[in-house]
Amino acid sequence: MVLRDRRLTPVNPRVAAAHLASEFLDRRAVRGEPMQVARPLVDLCDAPNGARARQLLLGDFVRVHEYRAGWAFVQAQKDGYVGYLPDAALSPREAPSHWVAAPATHVYPSPGIKTREGFALSLGARVTVRSERGGFVETGAGFIPRAHLRRINDRPHDWIEVARSFLHTPYLWGGNSSAGIDCSGLVQAALLACAIACPGDSDQQQRLGSEVRGPLRRGDLVFWKGHVGLVAGPDLLLHANAHHMAVTEEPLAAACARIRAAGGGPMIARRRPRGSQPIPPRG
């Protein structure tokens, strides 16, 4: 049998995705049902009522391979991550027209800033706009300020600026939103916003782009065992980290020394996503 990454393999003790049926003959082969996340934010768990593995946002597409006892066994389309979420958090797919391009936004029951907000959405959430009223757009979730949305294919090119919009966001293990985010979640949110495919965990992200053999550039990714950060400028690291319990910018050399002193070891990889930019010389 092929050795597969459990996080990316849609198989549990009862079912297996149809394309894996020949490897898992003792499981029921299923083609899965296309659905989407219908809550602002939901944990993708490693088992029913289990630990958080990652998080999914409103409008994220999934394929459901099993419904059982109030839980859905799913695979996320954006990164292939597999896990469980409450089946009540899902709804039929609807083609998104816009995405939340602000770090966060509020959703209102009616189009007015004095209306009590219903809930918040994080950068990357996807919605379908039905109409516009003044400075608001109406979606299936409610009314959202028009200034916080972009059309689904209108994407920025500078993922460092996207990542900077999360500065001071609290650190959260497995977090993927402005309510809380971890190191790999920050990298993924920034790259996906710029339409660059990105897996969910730092070890998977070590296969992104190409290896950096020369000087680092703005936008490069640097890795330690279990940790990843973004090069934001000359000797400047942008990362979500448990030392500060937040997304911070700090001198890269100082971060390297602190991580090594804390037992994190040396930097183990440097990767360059397409579009990294040369760092201007100090002037």
C-alpha cells in the first residue's frame, strides 16, 4: 500500500473516497457530496468531538464522504485537508461572487452601520452577492460593507501586505482567521488571498515554490522544525508565534537566536513562492 499523508487522505474506518477504493478494499467506496461551509468559522477536527486540526471559513468548499451521528467527514477543497465538522455547519454549494478582502468584517441583518451586527467574517471568507444597497451588499449571510469585499477573481499580488493585515492577531494553534491564527495559517491565508495554492501545515509548505540558494527576498518563506515565517524586508521576519502569542514582525537574526535558544533548532529550509520580490538595498 502507498504510504499516504493521513491529513490529506479521505479515508476513515468505514469509508474511502472512490479513487482510493482499490487500496482500501475493506471500506465502502464513496464519491462524496459537494457542500460548503455555512458558518463564519468552524473547526476541522481530527475526529468527531476531537482536537482542532485546522479551521474553515464561510464559503469554503468541501466534499463530504460520510455523515454520522451529527458529524460530517470531509475534505477541504482549498488544501485537501481531511477531518470532521458538525454536519449542521454545511449547506449546498453556491458559486461565490466575492471574498472578504479586509482582515475582518461584520455581517448585519439590515444595511446600516447602526444596526446591531450579527457576526464577524475573516479575510478569505467567500460570499454570493445578491444585491447592493448604498454602501452594503446583500448576501445569503446578511449585509456586508461593500468596501470590505472584492470580486472573487480580483486578487492582490503582495502577500506580505496581506499577512501584515493580521499583525497583533492572537496566536491560536490550528487557527485560520482574524480571531486567532498560527504560523502556517498566516502563510496560507496570505498566499491564498493572492491566488497562490498553499497547503495547511508548515511541513507541507516546505514543498512550496523553489529552494532559495542565494540571498533571501521579500516574500520568501523560512522554516524551523514545526514553524514557518515570512521574510518581510531586510532582516525582518513576519510570523505568528507562541513566544509573543500574536502575529509580530521582528528582526530575523534575533528570532533565529531566540528559537534556537528555546530548543527549536536551526533554520531548516528557505523557499521562494513565485513572485517574491528583491529586497531593496539599505539607503
